[in-house]
Amino acid sequence: MGGLFGIASKKDCVLDLYYGTDYHSHLGTKRGGMCLKNGKGYSRSIHNIENDYFRSKFESDLPNLNGTVGLGVISDTDTQPLIIGSHLGTFAMVTVGKINNLDELGKKAYRKKLHFSEMSGGELHPTELVAMLICEGDSFVEGIKRVQESVQGSCSLLLMTEDTIYAARDKLGRTPLTIGKKEDAFSVSSETCAFPNLGFEIDTYLGPGEIVRVTAQGCEQCKPPGEQMQVCSFLWVYYGYPASCYEGINVEAVRNRCGEYLADNDDIVIDYVAGIPDSGIGHAIGYANRKKVPYIRPFVKYTPTWPRSFMPQNQVQRDLVAKMKLIPINELIKGKRLLFCEDSIVRGTQLKDNISKLFDYGAQEVHMRPACPTLVYACDFLNFSTSRSTMDLAGRKAISEIEKQETDFLEEYAQTGTPKNLAMIERIGQRLGLTSLAYQKLDDLVSAIGLPKERLCTHCWDGSSYF
């Protein structure tokens, strides 16, 4: 998915930028980057972080970086930040999102005899294309508006000039941006968990399509938010860090409520509740507290070398990492009836191995309660599951096995409680080797988040798209 962090300060801000960007490491593991502006110009550092921590990669660069304005990015796609020279002046920028009409916009640029310099494997660089669209405007704000009008999918961005950061949330607010403030600086961040330890307080949650101008002195609105919003529900289920808030709603609190709803709909008898580390833990705590059943950790994560982060892009490596990082505790497994809460079931390959291991260690029963409905549709708006085919989703595999062919009945499978929906869930549970499997109801997930459904994107579960 990726995350952004920017800061405008009255003093050197390199350490705030360094740690603020690092607090987005859970959002991606492909590349990280920082760029600062000082009296001598722009200084930039970019590293591949697929096999190491952001902090480890960038620590040695800090003595060579300084400035009072800076941008940072954790990217699961392209190399960023970019530094662009244009008729508007020189600027640096970072983006996060998914541009579905990238090729179409590129062809339009070629027809205008424009060119791109950042090409990887013949692919257009999304952030450079966004920069090109901005440069077609008469001002930075007009150019950013052009991006919001042109991009199909989503694109939130930060743009840095001499002493200013322009922050723009994507048109329908699928990805968040929040303004933080302290005595001598203002910042903008995808994740509010970056604020507390750096001394920032939440000032403003940007609305969908809103554009603001941030300096060390304050934050000025350049374009008001739109009325329509489709913020990604998966932020609260999985993507977001527990300490973060979106639209003023805390991630961990939502996960606790998700667990409570799962418990309210359950009548099985179990000995213990557990969470699949890490993002299943908050859901499991909510379930255990509501049911008044002990919460335990039959799996522990080896945190010294496997922190909370996305897996490698390569599926073989992903499976190996999943196997290596979770260590079972035999004394808490043998002879027990265990219920696990999980954020979601995507492919189920790693989960199947974990369930098999639990039974190998003598578990009497293993029940699974995902905190969201079955994933049936591909995400069209963010880089979720981009390394996997839609047909690899556990739900779609089950549907394919039931129908024996491509089907036009996806809506019936996606709707909670229908015969087709129940048959799909039963098939998934059988393949995973579970004693029982029950998914969260979509209405309950929406209630746990606390926003009206029309303000949430739930496309990957029900195929809906309001705008």
C-alpha cells in the first residue's frame, strides 16, 4: 500500500523525518526514500528495503542530510521521492495509491511529444506521470487538481518546494492523510502513529480530495474536501497500525469491536482464544473479553528478526517467512479447543500450514474467525494483493471448485448467509482443515468501524462501488 510523511519545521528536521517515515514501515517493504530542502538545494536518499529495516538502511545517510522541509515515503511500487524541474519551479514529490489508467495517461503524454526518464522494465513510473500532470497546470494547486480529475483509482501525494509542502488526499479519500502540529513544526502523515513520540498532536484529518499548503508556521486550505468518500475499510481490519486513527477512529478500538461482534454471533464451546500475530491480536482480545474466555498465545512471533511488516513479493519466500516467524508453544496447544481470530483470509496457504501444525502439536479443535467477510473481488483502488491473481483468493478458489467454471453468481456468494455463501465458506474451511470457520458479517464490520457504509469502500467483499 505505501505510506507518506512530510514535515516543515523552523529548525533542522532530518531526525523527525527519519523516524516519522520509519513509522510507516508496516505499509510496505519494497523501497524507502527521504528528501530534504536546505539552502544548498535538495538532498535525497533512496534504498531497497526488501531485505532490511528502513532504519538500518538510512542511518548511515543521516550525517549527509539536513534541511527544514522534508518528505519521506515507504513504497511498495516505484522508486521515490522524485525531484522535478519545471516551469513551476523545482519540486520534490511522493505518491501512494494505484493508477488504473496509467497506460492511457502515458499515451496522451506521448501524443503531446512529452517523455519520461524514470522507466523500469519498460513500465511507466507512476509518480513521474503524476508530476507530469502537475506540470501541465498554471500552479501547483491547479496541477494537483488536474491529477485528481485525471487519475482513475487513487492517488494521494506530497509535493515539496522551497519552504512548503502541498498535501493532497486522493479524490475519494481511499487513503488517509493527517496534519500534525507542535510548537516549531507541522507535519503530514499517512499514519497518525508517527505523531506521539515525535511530539506532534493531531491537528486535522484531510477530507477526500482536499489540498492543503503546509509550512512551519501553519496549514492553509487550498481546496476544500469533496462530499463523497470511499475510505478503505481494510485500513482498520489489517493495513493500519494499532496506534493509528483514520477519520478520528482508532484502529485497535475497531479491531476490539470486530472481535466482540464475532463473539456475539458464536455459540461454540472453547478453552482459549488466540490471535494470529500480529494483526489478528486486537480482534482476538475483543472476542475473548466479550466471551470471558482466556486469551493465550499458542503461537509467538520471533520479533528480533521478523517485525510486523508485509511479506516478500515472491510467494515462495512469503511461505517460507510465514513458516519461520511463528513458533508454536506445545504446552498451550495439546488437548485444547482453540479459537483463532485473524484479520482476513487471502489465499490461505500460510494459514493452512499453521492449522496443520496446531493439530500436529495435539490441538483437539481449531476454529477460525476472520474479522472481515470473505474476499471475493479484486481491489481496484489500492495495491492490495497485486502479486496474486484474483483466482488465487481462497473465496474464488472455493467458488471455482463449486461451479467448475467461471461464474456470474459472485454477488450471491458474497452476500452473507445465502446458500452459495455458506457453501463457499464450508469449502474454504474444509481445505484449511478447520473444525469450524465463520466470517464477520459485513454489516457488523461497518458497525465496528462506525462510519456509514456509503463512506466506506467495501468493494473487495461485496463488489460495491458507489461513485
